[in-house]
Amino acid sequence: MLQNYFKVAYRHFWKHKVHLLINVLGLGIALASCVIAYLSWKFDHDFDHFHTRGEQIFRVVSIKKDNLQAFGVCPAPLAAAAKAEVSGVQDALILEFRNAVISNGKDTDRERISFTENAFFEWFDFPLLSGQIRLDDAATAVISEALAIKYFGTSDPVGQILTIYPDQPFQKQLLITGLLKDTPVNSSIQYELLTSVENMYNRDNAQVNLKDWTYLTDATFLMLKNPEDQERVSRYLEAYLPVQNQMHSDWQIEKFALQPLNTMAHHADDLRWNALGQSLPPSMVWGMTLMGILLLLTASLNFTNMSISLSGRRLKEIGVRKVIGGSRKQLIWQLLMEGLLISLIALGVGLLFTDWLLPRYNQMWTFVDLHLVFTQNLPLVAFLIAVLLTTTFIAAAYPAFYISGFNPTGIFRGKVKFAGANLFSKILLGAQVGISTIALVAGFAFTRNAEFQKNADIGFQREGIQAIRIPDEQTFRVMEANARQHPQVQAVAGVRFHIGDSAPRIEVKFKDKKQEVEFMPVGENYLEVMDIQLLSGRSFDYQLSTDFTESILINEKFADLYFQDGDPLGQQLTLFDTLRYNVVGVVKNFIQDNFHDPIRPLVLTLTKPDRFGYLVIKTQSADMLEVRDHLSVAWKKDFAQMPFEHYFQDDFLASSLKTNTNIQYIFSVFALIALLLSMTGLNSLVSLNLLKRLKEVTIRRILGARPSQIAYLLSAHFLIVAFIGLAVGGLIGLKLSEMLLNSIYQVHVGVTYFSLLVAGIVVVIVAFLTISRSIVQAITANPSDALNND
Amino acid sequence: MIKLIDLEKSVRTGLNRAWILNQVNLEIKAGEFVTIMGPSGAGKTTLLNIIGMLESPTGGEYHFLDEPVHRLNERKRHDIHKQYMGFVFQAYHLIDDLTVYENIETPLLYRNVKGKDRKSIVADILDRFSIVAKKDLFPDQLSGGQQQLVGVARAVIHKPRLLLADEPTGNLHSKQGEEIMELFRELNEEGVTIIQVTHSEKNAEYGSRIIEIVDGNIRTDEQVRKSASVYGTK
Ligand SMILES: Nc1ncnc2c1ncn2[C@@H]1O[C@H](COP(=O)(O)OP(=O)(O)OP(=O)(O)O)[C@@H](O)[C@H]1O
Ligand SMILES: [Mg+2]
């Protein structure tokens, strides 16, 4: 029987290859995006889940007293104390990170060094590929494959030497004793080189003292005997608050909280001073999911539409089968099986497509690494089956239940004329057009935002600006002189934290209030070089020595937030509890990091070269590369032991733009597919309608109807439906784009009805092109043919 | 075998009710070869469809093999239809996407006949109807007469007790028509009860009884010869 069904289905669809091909491809692509959505969700959900003892491991975070925000850091002595004294705590572990220079004698670069102890590898499942781990010996280190390749190429890294801090007086040579597998992308802990905690130095070039309550570690982990003790243990830890708060009076802690390793990545976004990674941006998962569902809906609905429009042919078969003994149930099964068959083929196409797409998708986002693996992956298989059945149901249920209900005598008498233009298929068409419009509107919204990111006034000069990181005053002086030597260099300046290199937040006291604001000490000329505009008051006067110690500028945001009811100029601010400054001017807001982050209240002080962290150089855009090469050569000559860390100003904004471009790209593809599918649907409806009404149309033509009237007659009701879909989809699209932009960017261009208008024009034009063929056919058909052929 | 008592079929046409069949009383015994005749629109097809359980009457009683069909549910009716009846149509109504062989085989599939039996049953009938050579062709590759042969083969493949034929030769020229009628006669002699609708006096002569319907009523009902079949029980 199955064979009989299969043959009919095969031959039936073979006669409608093009229809079928479009549908299968559409469904395939839709299924691929569902699979990617699932894989993204799973990837995100499984963040940090690969550690066998993960259930027992908790991270200690500190809730600060003054603002009650959670910080990832924790006083250093807490780990040892908790292990020794708190019941229920089996073990404790410290993990520290430094961005430090390392060198193999030839290549020198800044890397992220992790400091821990041997126990780290008993806690966490990070496999050792070769060699051994001897972190109890402070003269050794283990490195990741990626770092090994970077510094040692293909040769065996085990037994080789790496120098850490080659630019510092306390530089140290480390023997590489082991090679580690790279960390999975969905791991909060990311390492390149791991060495002993003894190799940690603080700002004053002294070894870190882990018994010091004022020293904050990047991450402190506790291993509990029983995970249920989480609450109890965090209460016990309160016993250490008095000593901590007494020792570290300017960093008062309200309480400690324990975050389970298995879920902490999902709360990391709310965690400040977090040195560990975080899970995917939620919009990435729900965005993909929404897109998958909408595409699947469009494609399935198109399939339904195809089945309905082709079912005229099938009706006779249905009637015959009923007469020769088929029951309605059997017919429903037959039609559902057909749907299943198509869905199955589409799923195959979808999986092939996913396989092709995943490497490209992974490349688009640095923080995503998805793989399609079926072995030992029951959840994926279950998901695929569920999707398959859902698709089948959406695509085939309506035809199956509806068509199978017809009475054979009705069919044979020709009373059941079931093709195309019933209300249901019109609703389907409207839904498809709506979904296409959503994608189009979102695509245009992100296109506009890309333009905005490229061209908007972001409050500072970004053309022709480059910067190099400098470690100290002497380097600054040498490089500044080098830069000034170059004829194309127009201006140079120094700054401690350059725009784009997240300035720290500090507490500022004024009017008896304390507020946290961003802190940016700038050198002479920096404001001029970066073209930061003054809004009121005056800028720094470099001749005035008191301006270095007493004058401060604030940004517009600061003024708006805290001086709504009065002039900020002349107000006194206290920094670091003791340093008093007078507000002399207000500068216009500018983007401090990138578009992902909000514009925050900011203070700018004037500082001397001994505090500089960057040298900023301004040239014509065209001269930037030449100047960079000049500086690079000069650097290698004088400071070979240090990495040449160079940035073009646009690099800081590049990641926002990349995200935006990626989303724009995804929506464009989505819109294209959805549009293609809905236009196939529209085309089949209109041409079917034409087929049914050819005779009527011809008679009307003979009676003198004008072509425009004929066109109206054939397409008006579809266009009305399409128009409703357009309007509804457009509004949903606007809302959705706004939500998405808000969730990704703190600073963006917003949405306007303009996107809706452009999307509308596109849909209308495409729709007219789609139906024009059928209409021209109707208008030009030879009347005698149309009338005889019945 | 069949007993119709005061059978009626009416349809709504706007505000009015129109009777397609009215007060039809009829008894047909197993083994009969009945011909229904009458002008176009008289209700012949409707009567045949009701007997074949493709349509339901709006009033009256219909007994088939002593079962009160008018009181049975959909499922039970479907079972009787499936077990006892075969249909031949004027427009052949073969499934376009199936070959001759597959068309003939399909009724057996719906009756769960096992693969090997199925093959031999289909082979027998192909042989008997002399269409073996055509078995892999599709309906649109056959002449009308050949298609109708396939239609008859399909209608009798599951050995129905009752064969219903609605103008089976209406689309054929006389030579092909005769061939089909000869087949009917043979089938009737083997014990199959046949009810056919036809406009042709010549075809009517193959039957044992002629019923004339006009405006939804039986106008005449005459026995032309003794029923050919001797196997009929009821
Ligand atoms: N479901 C229905 N609704 C309305 N009218 C119907 C319906 N079914 C049949 N009729 C009408 O009932 C009448 C009898 O139809 P039927 O097909 O039984 O006639 P017929 O005797 O077979 O005619 P012909 O010789 O042309 O085949 C016709 O006038 C037909 O139009
Ligand atoms: Mg008729």
C-alpha cells in the first residue's frame, strides 16, 4: 500500500517539479534555520556543563555595600579561610588573570595569563594533550594549543621556554611542561597560558600577597560537599564581612553570594568586574528561534498552498479511491504521508544546508561555535523528529483533512471545484506576505543602523586617528618625537585611557552625594586632536598649572543626570575621597566605547605624560598606513622587548559594526527567501484563478472590458490580502527591529516608518511583477481558444 | 438482495425543495441483470449512487442483504460497500498517476490482500480481459475502450456480488461498447448481480429486466427474460 501511495506521490510531484523544488528548498532552508536556532540554544544552555564535578562548584561573588551590585571579584584570603573553617566547603580555588607581555625571544605580544594551582585541573575538565602539569613549581607553565602554535609553530612546545613580563624588571623565564586542549567556546574559563599564583605581581611591582584582605582576586571558587548547602555556606561566609570591611574600608562588601558553575554564565551580564566569560546574548538565541519559526511557517504554508492549488488534479483520485474501497482515514493517512515524505526530503536538504552553513555562521560570531553531531546526541535527534512532525502537520494537515472529506459523487459531478482561491489560502498568502515584510523591515532597519554607525556624529573625530599603547613616560617621549618627525603627522597627544579602551569607573563626591562616573585623564591637546566639543564653560588651559590639579570637565550626560536644577560650572567634585576639583566646562557627549555601551557620565582631568597609556596620532586618512609603518619600525628599533600595540580608531567600533552587518545579512537572506516563497504562493493563486475564470475573462473582453479592469478582476482580492499582510507584518517588523536594536545597542539610530515604506514598495513591486505574467496572458489570450477549450 | 421502500432524495434549491427521486419502490434479486433507462435528468445516476452507498437517501428505506442500510452508520455502510460492490463509470475514472496494473491492484490493497495472492489475482484478470500487454501503460496512453476495460477489471477484481455501471459505454463507439457488454453478460452468468444505466436500447437487451425512470419515479418495470443466473440465493 505504501508503495502505491509512494508511486502516486512521486508521479504527481514529478509533474510539478518546479513547484516542488521551490517548496523543498524553502522548507529545507527553513529547517536549517530551525536547526541552527536549536544548536544555538543548546550551545548556550550547555555553557560550562562539561565539568564532571560542575554540580559541586560555585563561584563567590561580592555584593558591594554602596550600590548593591554584584562584582566578580572576591577578597583573596576568603578562599583559604572558607576551606579551613566553613563546614560544607570541601575545597577552594583562586583563579587570576593578567594581560601581560610574553616572549619566546623572537616574537613578543601581550597575552592573557591565568594564575592558579595544580588543583585547577582536578576541579575542571580541561584535558592535557601532552607533557605534565607542575604548577606547584613556579618556574613552569602549561599552554593551550592555540598559544603553542602562535609561539612555537609546529614544533613541540613541551620543554621550550617562554619569558613572561620581558618588559618588566621582574621578568621571568618559564619552562613549558604541558600542552592543553583549547578551551571550548562555551566555557566561562578561557586560558592561553597557566602558571603558578606565585608569578602574580601587583601594580607596585611587588608579588601579590594572598593574605591581604584588600587584594581582590578575579575569581574564587568553592567546592561544596553537597550542592544543597549553597544557601547555608553563603550565610556562613558573612562571618568574614567584618574583617574584610575593616581591612578594606573603601571597598565595603554587603554580602557574598554563591553562583553555581552550571548557570553562572547566564548571569554574567549583570556582573561587574567579571574576568570570566558570559553566555550568548539572549537576542542571538531568540532572534534565531523567531526567524526559524517564521521561515518554517512561511515555507509550510507555501506547501499547503501548493497542495491546495494542485489538488484539483488530485480530487478525482480521492473520489476514485473512496469508491473502490478507501476509507477517509486511509486517505488522510495517504496525504499526511505525502507531506511527511516531502518534509523528510526537505529535512535532508536542510541538514546538508546546515552543514554547509555552520562553519560560515561560526565565523561570523567569535563567541559561537556550533557543530552538527548526531552520534550520542539524542536531544538533537528528538528535536529533528519533532520539527519533522510539526512541519508535516502544518504543511499537510489542512489538505489531508479537508480534501479527504469530499463526497465522490460531488467530485464526479464536478460540483467540488476546489482550487486556490478560497478564504483559507488567501489568509495563508496574507500571513506569508506579512512574514516577508517583517524580515524586510528588519533588514532595512539594520541597514540604516549600519549607515548610522559609519557616518553618525559620534562626538569625536574618527577619521585619520590612530593610537599606540605605551607603557611609560620614556616610551611616550621617544615615540612622540618619532611621530612628530613624520611630515604627514598633523598632531599628537597623550591620554591615559583612550576612547574605546573602556575607562574605569570611579566614585565622585559632590553636593554630599556619591556617584559612580567614568574617569578619563587626558593629556595636552587630546581634546583638540579628538575634536571633542565644548558645550559650556572653558576647556583646559595648558599654561595654567592649577588646571592639572584643580580643574575638571564633565560630559553632557553627567550634567543632565546630576545637575538638572542648576549650573554645574564652578561646582566642586571630590575624587578618590581627597582630591578636590572645580568644574570648569561641560563637553558634548561622545561614544566612549562602542555602540553596545551606553553613554555614561564622565569626568575628564588634565594629566601629565607619566600617567599616559596611549599616544594618539592624527593624520590625513590616506596617510594612516604609512605613519603606522613608520612608527612600527621606530618601535622595533627601540623597544623590541615589548609588543607594538597599534589601533586605528575605527577598530574600536568595528565589532559593533560587524554585529550589525551580520544581522543585516541574516535578515536580507531571510527576507529574500520569505519573499520568494510568498511570491510563489501568490503566483500559483493568481494563475489558478485565471485558469478558472479564463472563459469569463474572455467573454468580458469581447464585451469590451478594458485591460485594467481585467487586471483588477483577477488580482484585486489577492492584492487586498497582500496589502493587509504588508501592513500588519510591517508594524510587527518595526516593533521587532526596535526590540532587537535595543537589546544589542545602547546607541542606535532607532526605527522609522521609512523602513516600512521601503519594504512596502519592494513587496508591491515584486508582487506586481509576479502576477503580471498571468494578467498579460489573460489579456492577450486568443478569445476563440479560451472559449473552445472547455 | 436489494429492497427500496418509498425511497426519496430531495435537495434544497433556494427556498424550495426539489425531489430528484420520489416514492421509489423496488426489489432486485441476486443474479439479476437490471437496466435502468430514462431521459436525462430523470434521477438514474442518483438512484445508482444511493444503491452503491455513495449518496444517502433523504427518506424511505434501503435494505441490502437484509441489512437496513438507511439506519447504519457511515462506517458500517463503508464496510458493506467495500465488501460487496464494484463501480464502473462513464468517464472510466482511472487514477492518472497509476499504471494499468496498479489501478487494478489498488482495490486489493484496500482489502489487505497479501502480495502473492494479489499478483496472481491481477495476473488472472489481465489475462482474462486480454490487457496483459498494456499493464505498464498509464491511462492517458490507452484508447477509451481499453480504459473502460481496465475500469471493469478494477471494479470486479475483488469479486463483488453487485456491479453498478453508470453509462459504461456512453463514451465508446459501438464496437467497443459491445465488448464491454459481452463482459457484463459473462460476469452476470458467473453470478454477479448487475445494475446498469444506459441510454442504448441495444445495451438494454443484454439485461434481464428494464426499469424506466422518469422525473424521479419508476414509470415501467418489465422482465425481458428469465434471470440468467442460477446461483442467486436472494
Ligand atoms: N446534489 C444535487 N443538488 C442539486 N441537484 C442535483 C443534485 N444531484 C443531482 N441533482 C439533479 O437531480 C437531477 C437528477 O440527476 P441525475 O444525475 O441522477 O440524472 P440522470 O438521470 O443520471 O441524468 P443523465 O442521463 O443526464 O446522466 C438532475 O436534474 C440533477 O441536476
Ligand atoms: Mg446520469
